[in-house]
Amino acid sequence: PVLVDERFELARMLRVQTVPNINIVDANGILRLSGGISLRQPIAPHSTVTISDYLREGLGGKGFVTIDQLPPYYPAFELVGKTIFDFSLEDLVSKKRFTLGEKLEPKKLTLLVFWAVTCPHCQKALPKVNAYYAEHRDQLNLLSIVKNRDEEGRRKTVHFARAHNFRFPVLEDTEQVWENYRVISTPTFFVITPDGRIESAFIDTHEGIAAILDPKIEQLLQ
């Protein structure tokens, strides 16, 4: 059955903040697990038992123990090793269209960044990424993607990009690219190989963008 939560009463009760959102209630009406993002999500830190395993075992007769809190999980990581989802989007600054597949080049990695102008982590990370890109354009292509709800969001995004002299396109998502890449937080980064394979994904640059990308570029050039 598909239930319609018209007034979001159930969503508020379950404290739903993102979708999809997995909640498991046992036969006695007890909420055993809440806030799941993916069936592949582990139920505890460093555990190999996923929500799918937990559900299968519970339905198989073992019953359901209560999972107090799920560890953080990012569905984007499930795409590592898979082929890219291609897209063609317009740059908010130049108004030119860019296609991901056309940016793939031999001996070059492609960095795909999902970000938001309202995200404090993005505000710190993107200028550093821009500086790194300016020094490594012979080994790296870069595309970034944003989602804006209104014209004010577009204006702020363009202002931020121009203020920091971004050397890379700022593409507006009009094709559900965020959903295809399973992005639920910003910034989210994907490293793509010349043949269009997602080599890795990461969600922050605390260790420094150079520490992350330098070894990958060096390996590619070998």
C-alpha cells in the first residue's frame, strides 16, 4: 500500500528529514528502526550487517531488536565502481551547456562536485577546490552541480562563483542528476576515470583536496 501523509503528521512523529526514509515497526507496533536511508546501510558502526540483513533475519523468525541509532551513511558511495550517469546541463554563469561524457579525456581525471551556496562546508571547500583545479588543469577536469529552489538562490550562487573566480562550470540540475548520483548532503565529490567509471566518492575535504587527488592523478599518469 502507498499511504498519503497529507499533513506530514507521520513524518513529524518519525522525525523524517530526508527521503527515502526507512522505518521498521514490529508486529506489536514497536518502532525498532528509524531513519534508514538505504537497505545496504549498516545497522551499527563497523558492522557488515545491513538493514536488508536485519529485515531478513527478523522476518525469518529471529525477531527484531531495537536499533537505537543508525550510523551515518551516504548512498553515493554505492556508485563506486559503476559507470557514470551522463547528463547535459547549463552553466549558471556562462549560460553554456556542458555534457559530462564530453569532458572525459585520456590521461585526465574528472571531478564532479555537488554543492550548495547555503552550505557552510561548501563555502570553505569550493574556493580551495578551485585553487587546486587552477594548478592541475592538465590532469583534471571539473564540473560542479547545484540545485536552486528560486531565483534568489540562483543569484546568490552566481555571486559566490564570480566572487571566488571559479574556473569551472556551475551547472544547475534540471534533470534529477542529484537523485541519479544519490546525493543527500553537500559537498559530495565523485572522482571519475577517463573511461567513465566512478573511481571514488567522498563527502568532505578535511584532509585537504591535494591529499585526496594527488595520489589518484599520479596513479593515472603511470
